Amino acid sequence: AGDHPYRDFFEWGVPLQATLSYAGQVLTGHRLLGEFLGQWALILTGMVVSTHLAFRLSGSLAATAAAMLVAVVNLGVTPTVHGSKIFIYPCAILLMWRYLERPSAGRSAALGAFAAIAFLLRHDHGVYVGAGILLTLATAPLAAPDARKLSSLLRDLAACAVASAVLLAPWAILVQRSEGLVNYVIARAYINSKWAVGSSPFTTILSLNPLAAFTPDPSGDLGTW
């Protein structure tokens, strides 16, 4: 309709997801089918990469099949809104693993490019993936002798940073020329502070009573179990 994000309407901090959704709608005649296909493309890609990781780790088709059976069953009750997560983290792990196997500027650039993609899909994903990449680069000298030279580490850091910057620059320029990067950060930080979980979800384990699942609810309401 001629409206531009950041200038005419609020974008929640998922620019690449919004772009993919728009592309899917254009390709399918502005129907929800486009969203469905886009989400499942991410999910299936993530599942394929996860299967590959399982086989690389175990070297056993039987163990891989057993592990992925659990994943497929779990996927059946997972909302498709989590498609980006299912795609991002297996791919990030695979790229980090490949870099540790043979550090190089090319593989480091791939890490930087994927960190930018994760950031554009959803900003917190980019933060988590970026932290993992920094840890990967820092520990590479322990895994590969070729990465123990300071010059090699600096070269790979530069390749990673440049690849990430090249992909992020067009988006950053667009935001700066419309909403402004400072205002963008302030607005999204405020929203995230309202959405953030107050305490770690793992602390609920401390108050769980496993025997409660075997105790019938007097009201007969299974939803309270």
C-alpha cells in the first residue's frame, strides 16, 4: 500500500521475518498459505540440519533415528511460530562445528553472515548466536593448531565482522533514515522489558510435585493437572 516500516508503521524487531512473510503473501496471492509455507520451510530445514548433526555426533543411523523420532513427536505439538528458532540454532551449531574442524576466513565469514541473518530474523537470536560465535572463535586455538597464531585469529575476527556488517548495513541505514537507530533501540528495549520473563522458568522445577499427576482432580477438570 506504499507504507514503509519504521516510517509509517511499527516493526517489532523482526525485520527479516516480516520481509519473508510479505514475500510469501505476494507469491501466494496475499493468503495465509504463504505464511504457512514460509514457517514450514524454516522448520523442515532445521529438522534436516538437526538430523545431520545427530549423525555427525553419533555416527549411527539407529541412534540418529531414535533421537529424531523424539524430535518429530515434539514437533507435532510445537506452534509453527517457533519456526525461526528451530531453523537458527541447529544451523548455527553446524557452522560453529565446521569452523572448529578447520578454521578459515571463509568459514568465519559464514559465521558472521549467519549471525546477521539470525539478528534480522529476531534480534535476541542474533545476540545468542553472536555470543556463541565469539566463544567459538576464542576456543578455536584449543581445537585447531592452525588457529593458534594471533594473525589467524585477527583475520578470522575481521572476516566475521565484515560479513556481518555487510548484511546489516542496508537495514541499519533504512532504520536510521526513518525511525532513527537510537529511538529504535529504546522502543524495542522497552517492549522486551515488558515481555521478558521475571524469573528463570527452570526455577518452577523446585516446586513441582510429580505425584500430583497421579492424583485425580476432585472437580474432574483435567486442565488443572
